[in-house]
Amino acid sequence: MVRHNNQLPDNLPQLQNLIKRDPESYKEEFLQQHLHYKSILEVFRLEPTQFNKSLDELVTFLAQVAHCYPNDLKTYPQEIIDILQTHNIILDNEMRMTFCKALIQLRNKSLLEPTALLSLFFKLLRCQDKILRQFLQTHVVTDIKNINAKHKNAKVNTVLQNFMFSMLKDPNVRAAKMSVDIMIELYNKNVWNDVKTVNVIATGCFSKITKVMVASLKFFLGTHSEEKESDDSDSDDEPSMKEIIMANKVNKKTKKRQKQLKKAKQSFVKAKKKKSKAPQYNFSALHLIHDPQDFAEKLFKQIEKNNDRFEVKLMTLDVVSRLIGLHSLFLLNFYPYIQRFLQPHQREVTKLLQFVAQASHELVPPDMLEPVLKTLANNFITERNSADVMAIGLNTVREICTRCPLAMNEDLLEDLTRYKHYKERSVMMAAHSLIGTFRRIMPDLLHKKDKGRPTEANVMIKSSKYGEIRASEFVPGAEVLYNQPAKNTEETSDSDEEDDDEWIDISENNEEEIGDEEISDEEIGDEEISDEEVSEEEISDKEIDENELTNESTKSSISENKDDKTLTLSHSGNNSAQNTCEADSGEQKTNKISQKKNALTKQEKKAQKLEKKAKFKSEKNEEFTVERKTKASVISTERLLTDKDFRKIDVALAKQDVTYVKRSVKRTHDQLETDKGELVKLSDIENIYKKRKHDKATRQKSVKKGQKDRDKFGFKDRRQNPLSSTTNREKRKGKAFSMLKQKLRTKVKRSFREKQIALKNHLIKQKRMK
């Protein structure tokens, strides 16, 4: 058969299409193009700097049909690799990009090994072509992702990882930076999220190239910020299911649109299921480091030696502080180093305060953190500073003490808690938050007035010593599941409330519980002292000093009275006239002594009562906690707890925190709860309460701000497109009445009464005519 107007040698896309359909029939045309490619390639090698259009087309053509003739094109990939290796820098940008695209097509058809291609692409990074570098980086990431799509290919991964790790030490800045970026991106996409990759990225933190070091530090500071932003932007652009169904109703019904609707429904259901699933968080990279102590020490030495920019130093300090806090490391030089920068005028001082709080944990010696707290108290929490600076200082102290409560001493805490009466609201609220923290962590350090009313949860709290580890032998709160009648539990809880709220009337039966100390009715007295009366009658320091002075004089006078009984007053009327002056002076002295003695005896009695009642109360609390622990341990060991049981336990624990607390308290348990997470939020330190301005301008501003978010009052337009046309009924509402009155005018009809009268007259008229 003779072919007329054969244009296949010139029309390469058509020939490519035909070869893919039937390779054997068009082999002659292919061989002809292959010979033409070889001849042009020889010419190109003579002038590699020039762009050759025919070679460009032939390279892409052969790459497309290479899988159809693998034996004939065995040397084709190597030829392109040789050209790129020898002339990579002097090549034209478009020709270099064409050769790279051809190699990527061959790699996608599995005609080329990934390692050979990776080594070539990293060499091409030396070229001054930013578009090419970005293109190669995206290909490397997608290629490795496709290799591990179905399952992890360990053999290929080890080879590629070793090559990547060697490139990290490359003296070329671009190659090293690209290798770090590729590893970080593959970790974020859960392709290379193993320990080996994390530890190799950790070596990048010690690189002499600043860009590589910063990229590695940023990786350890946060890994999911970019992915979250991209996911949010993609979800906003997607059309809603309501819009798709509405469009299908309006548009013409075709099979194609029905398929599209079906596909959209399936994707919508899939996305809904994905949202309902529990979120899967990547394990933090800081947990996967082999030797965190050595890593932190090297980073800290690097800060001291190198003269890097302040921003880079801040990032390094952040990583070191996170390592210390997460792994409970001992890096004692860190605290004096950062202590030097804790000044209100220091740049980025809030971040430095955050790093100090992050680096504190329970195993840090209190002697190391005490100077830090004193520095904060001297530099920040002083009245010469502004209220915001004082509040930030108190917030930092709170965060440090949350993680290491033993760093605080009683005197410093008493000074800081006095700021609860400060005139500025921000300082006052920060001091209250510090008090609330110590109420839950270590209430023994607080003053009696700051402890607040004891709750069931506070009774269980005991201040731990340095290095003490407490392992719980039971599930806390499991005593709720102990089989007891409901009435008994209510009675016991009511009695406990009475015991803690008021002083206890001790009967004869309770004397055995108290011990050897006997409390008679005469010692206690007829009057019972309530909590409020005791707080009003507390002895101040001045009174104590005065009482000590009077105590010495009274003791001497009392001893004289015991030896010589003649000094006592006699109320009889047998006094002689000669001893009247002596008697008056004696009476005055004895009256003063007796008054002082009575005052002392009252105060001593009150003090004794308070001591005995406090001792009895502590014993009762201990018995209460021991009983609860035994019940909880019995339940934990003899029973399998279900989800329903755990819900009951959670409710009981929440109730324990509120028991014995007044209902009128504004702040709930959730607001006062101390957050002891892995990392310290910067917002917790910078959180400042301010009194709102009430002038007219601020009120108007708040009103306008609320109006923007609020829906418009009146008729709500349910249309998806507000710019679409309206109905005739809606249009009538906007027209003038003069335009509508002719249409509204109807035929004037007679009423029922008028019809009735007309019918009656008609009947009368007919009757007369007869």
C-alpha cells in the first residue's frame, strides 16, 4: 500500500501516538527518528551552549516511546546523563530542563535507578537556575514518596538515606541545604519518619553553613505549621455539597453530570469520615534523639563559642530548653547563662522567660533555680516597673514553680502573694494565679489565709522532697465504685463537711481517738470558737512582743505570790487607817498583775484549743485518706474497670475539687487548673489582665465590632448567590403603590346583605304582578 502525503517524519506527536498503539507497525519510522537524533546529538556536542529545537523535540519523543523499544534505547539514558555531567554549567537553561524532564520520564517508567538519578540531580544544584532547583527538589520528594507508597522499601531507603546524609556534609551550600529540606519534607509527609532521619537532621544543627543550621533548628521547633496552612487553604476552596446538588437540579440532566454528582457524594462522605476520626499526631522529633544530654551540651557550647545573630541564638536556646524540659536533663550552666539576660529592657525578653520556664523540671536542684527566681523578683516584680512588667514576672514565676515547686522558699512566696492587694488589676490577677497554683501543688508553703478552705483533693496533697518519686498503687478516685449504700455515703460526706467547716464538739467517745491528751469541758469552756472568730482574734507580731515583755514581769510576780501569800487581796472590810496608802498601792499592783495574768491565760487557752483541734483535724484527715486509699486499691486490684467506671471516676475527681468550696466562687476548677504540659506557651507568660476603658470611643468601637460578626436583622435571604434575580412577588414590595393600584383594583361586588334585600324586593314585585 502506497501512503500519500506521509507527514509522520515531521509530525512527532502523531507518530508518538501511533507507536504507543502499535509499536511493531511503526518501528521503521522510529529507527529513522533515532538515527536522526544521533546525528543531531553529535552536532550539539560541538556547540553545547546553543539551544537546538530539533534536538529538544527528539529527546522528548524518545523519552515518551522508550518503553516500547527498550532494547534499541539501552544507551539512551546514559547518553543524556553524560551530557549533563560534562556540560551541566554551560548548557542552555531550556535544554538542561528538557534533558532533566526526559530523565524523570524514564525514571517514572522504571527504566532508570533512583540512586543514579539522585547523584546527578545533586550535582546540577551548582547551576545558577532557581527554577531547575525547585523542579528537581519536588521530583526527588515525590519519587521517594511513590517508592514508599504501598509499603516501606527498606533496601532503597537505606541507599537513598546514606546518599542524602553524605550530601549534608557537602561543601556546596545549595546541595547541603536541599538535602536538609528534602529530609524535613519527607519527615513531615510521614515517609522518612524514623529515628535515623531525625538524628541526621540533628547533625545539621552543628553545620558551619548558617542556612542548614537554621533549617535544622526550625525542624525541631515545629514541624506541622506549613502542612496545616496548606490543608486549611485547600478546604476553603472546595465547594459545599449543597451547592453541587443545587447545580445538578438546575443544570441539564446528563450521564456525565450524574457521574460527577456521584463522585462528589463519595468524596464528601469520605471527607466526613476522615473528620470524625481521632486526629493522629506525629511523635515529636525531640523524643527520637539518641543522646539528648550530649546533643544539648554541644548546642549550648555552640552558643557560647559562635558569634551568631541574636535570632539564631534564640532558636538554639529554645531547642536546648525544650530538650532539658522533655528529657529532664542536667545542664546546670544554662540557668546562670540565661539569667544575665533577664532584664525588662532586653530584646525578646518574653521568649527568654519562656525558655527558663521550659528548662525547669522537678529534678533540677532548687539551688540552681532560686537565684533565677530572685532575679525575676528583683528585676521584674518591683514597684519601680510598670504593671505589665510585674505581671509578666509573676506569670514566669508561676510557670517555673509549676514544674519545679521546690525552687520557691516560704519568705519569697509570702512577699509575692502580698501583691494580691496591688492597685493594678493585672498584677493582682497574676498574684492570685500564683496562689492558686501553690494551693494545688504545695499548699504547705502558703500562709494560712492564702490556703483557702480545704477540699477533698487538697487533703490528699503532700509536699514531695527533692528526687522523690511517687508511684500510685491504685487508680485515683476508684473508691467511688466501692459497694456502699447511698445513704451512708451521703451521711459521711455531710459529717465530713461539718467537721471541716466548724470546730468539733468532742464527746467522751472521741477521747480515745485523740490519745492521751484529755480535753475536759472546763478547758474548752462554754463558748465554741468558730473560724471567723479565730481569724479576728489572731495575735499579731506586735502583741506577741508585748506579751513576752509582760510575761517576764508576771512570772516574777506570780512566783512571789506563791512564796508570800500576804500579797493577795482580801475583800474583807477589816483594813486599818494606818495602812490605807499601802493597801491602795498594793491593790493597784495586784489588779494589773491579775489582768495580765487573765489575758495570758485566755490566749494560752485559745492557743491550746487551736493546737488540739488542728491535731485532731489532721488525724481525722489522715484516717479519711487512708480509708479512701484502701478502698481504691481494693477496686483497682479486684476489678476490671470499664469506660462507664472511668466516667464515674472522672465525675468524682471533679467533685472532690469543688467539695467544701463556696458556690459563689467565680473562677472554676478548669480556670485554676495548673497546666504542666511538655512545652510552655508564650501566651501563658504574656497573659495580662487589663481593665477595659469605658469612654465613648471605646464603647462605639466595641459596638461596631459586634455588628460586623452579627447577622443582619430582618428577612434572611436563603439564596446561595445574593446577586441572582428575584421573584415578581419580591419585586412588588419595592414598587410604589401608584404602580400597583390598577392591578389591585377588582370588580365591585355586592355584599350578602345587599343581595338579600334585592332578592326580597324581587319576590315582592313578582307577587304583586300576579
